[in-house]
Amino acid sequence: MRKILLASTAFLMACSAEAQKSDYGPPSEVQDIYAIASEPSADRIRTDIQTLVDFGTRHTLSETESETRGIGAARRWIFAEFEKISKDCGGCLEVIYVSDTISGERRIPEPTEVVSVLAIQKGSIDPNRYVMMSGDIDSRVTDPLNGTSDSPGANDNASGMAGVIEAARVLSKRKYAGSIIYAGLSGEEQGLFGGEIVAAYALNQGWEIKGVLNNDMISNISGIDGVIDNSSVRVFSEGTRANETEAEARTRRFTGGEVDSPSRNLARYIKAQADQYLTNLDVMMVYRLDRFGRGGHHRPFNQVGIPGIRIMETHEHYDRQHQDLREEDGVEYGDTMEGVDGPYAAKLTALNMITMAGMAGAPPFPANVEATGAVKPSAKLTWETPDNADNLAGYRVHWRLTTAPEWTHSRFIGKVNEWEFKNLVIDNYFFGVSAVAMDGSETPVVFPGAAGRF
Ligand SMILES: [Zn+2]
């Protein structure tokens, strides 16, 4: 009798542990992401920037035959470096070139092969879902057509490229549910051609890229404005999806979403990850596609509907961008190693890594998210769970005032596909939903409708 009693007590205890689990949800922090944040090496990043600088020029129109100078040598070195990293993780990376021939363009008049390098780390549960980190291979000086002069491009953009390689070194030691792409893009300075070619390639392959983290200039801490700042970073994101249809824009006009494109909610996610997992780095979200009138390699992805943002230093120094190496009236011009701060580049690389670890570790993003609730005292969200959700713990709903720049309120609600926000009038708040993995990894918040769709 006593034995039976004990057994049933144990059973009861097991039941209540189960109940507790589902009541309180998964952990709100992923311990391994703290470790990841501390792993990028400033020395390795600095060494890789130096190696890229030592190719003399990496201009898209520079020579490709030499093993020591020009963009051909540079891309082959990047390819070899990814292969080396892959060897260290038992062949966990597939390294490929993605290229196309461009001609008849203002900055690429003659037929030129624009070649990017991708290293792909396949996910274990949901391999067709990707997050991408990109930097650029190419550099330029004052004349955008000058493919022969020395063009070190240390900060612009060997820094971003070196960050990508370092991220591959660290994250390839781990396994994730979703896939990660480490990308060196080319042709940026000539008109964003590498990004355009890779975006088309991704669509063609049917890859579902949920976010492109475009790193362009991540090592300069001393601005033209005289400010020296190694503890903030800018994240640029578009407010509405570039490829929304006229009908989708009309719907958005009536239901909202002007500041909730997937790219914008990706930016909010990056800020939230930094607040949780990084010290000494404040993310300044900039609510615009890119700097005023200027371009970057996330744009061609946005153009075809792939969420993407630009990560970069807060204070730029224009004497060190796109300049012939020279001295004029005592001022040094040129993008040389002197402008590179290794620890700062490592910190911004860590920002990318904690973002990719979170997104790749998360379950599939909530699909077909819809909001309803006009003329009712409560609002309702519905969504669907895609396939390959083996690591799904449940969903978290989010809400905020319409003027709030970030999500302010959230609640874990378990494994359901709808939620009613009692006593919250739909007119007065924005709503969204994220998917949470058993280990606590979470997707960005998905805003309802076509406006917010990832
Ligand atoms: Zn540039």
C-alpha cells in the first residue's frame, strides 16, 4: 500500500512539473548567447582586415589573375578561409561562388564578372530558413572607375568582410535549427550588383531568407564630427516593404504598418538582443532605409521582398571613405588601417552573432498573421504554425502604443494559434507575435498582414 502511495505521489509530482513547464514557458534567456557575445576576437578581425588591405586594391574592375593583388586574389582568399573554417567543423559549411556578368552600366561599362562568396551552414530542423550576414569584398578610391590605384578599403568594407569571417569561425562550432549564410558580396561600390545577383540566386533556389544583416563600415570610432564613440552602433531599416503591391499599400493605409515592415521588426530584434546579451553597446535604430541619399547592400534584398538592415558605425569619417591616398594641406586622406578599431569591430560582429544565433535557433516564424477586432472591446490575432517546428515551445504575443518605437509589452501564451487581447481596443495599439523555441530562442515579432510578413 505504502509503495503504491509513493508511486502515485511521484506521478502527481511529475504532473505538476509538467504543468509548471507549460504554465511558465521556456527560459527567457539563452545562456549560450552570452558565451557567443564574448567570443569574437579583435585580433583575428584586425589581421583579416590587414590581409584584405594587402591585396592592394579590391576594386570590382581590378585584375583577377594575380595571386597577390586585385579582387580575384581577394575572393579566392575568402573562399579558402571559409573552406578552412569548414574543415574545422567537419565540413559544416558549403562554400560557393555566386556570379554574373555585368556590362553597359555607368560604373561597369565593359563586361565584368561580379563574383560573391557564400558559406552556408545548414540548419538541422528547418534548413530552408536562412539568416544572412554580409560584408563587401570590393573597395574604391575617388574615381569610381579606377581599378588600378591602391584602394585599401580597410573600414569600407574589409571591416564588414572580416566580421563575417569571424562570425563563421565562432558560429560554425554550434548547431542551429535554421540555416546561416556568411556572405562576401562584390560590386557594391559599382551599384550594389553583388547583392542583386545573390538576391536573385536566393529566390531562384527557393531560400526563405528571414533577414540580411548587411555590415558596411564597422570599425571606425572617430567621426568627421569630432566625436569619438566606441559604444554605439546604427541599424538602418526601411519602414514599409519595398515590394508591396498597390492593393497591399491600400490595406496598410487602413490597418497600419507604416513602421512595421519585417526589416523594421528585425531592427527592433537586434536592439532587444543587444540589450539582453551585450554590454557597452547601444543600438541606435535609424528609421530609414539607409543614410540620406546613400546606398548599401541590404537594399537589393529589400527590393525583392527579403527583410534586411544595415549595421554600421555611428560616426563616419568622410576623409577615409572613397579617397585617393594622399596628403593635402596637412590632412591625410584614405581608408587605411589607421582608421580601424579592432575591439569595436569585434563588438559589432558580436551583435551580428547574437542576432543570428537567436534567429537560427528559433522555431519557424509565425505564418499568415492576421488581426481582427474592429468595433469590439478586444483585439484578436490569428496565425499558423509552419512545418519543421519540432523545437517550438509556443508563441509570445506583443503589443505597444502606436507611437512607441519598440515593443513594450509581451506575454508567453503557449502552443496556440490565436489570442484575444481582452480590454485592449485594436485602434489604440499595435500587435504582433513571435515564435519561441524550447531553449528560449525567439523569432523577431511578426506584425499582422502583408505589411509585416517575413
Ligand atoms: Zn563605400
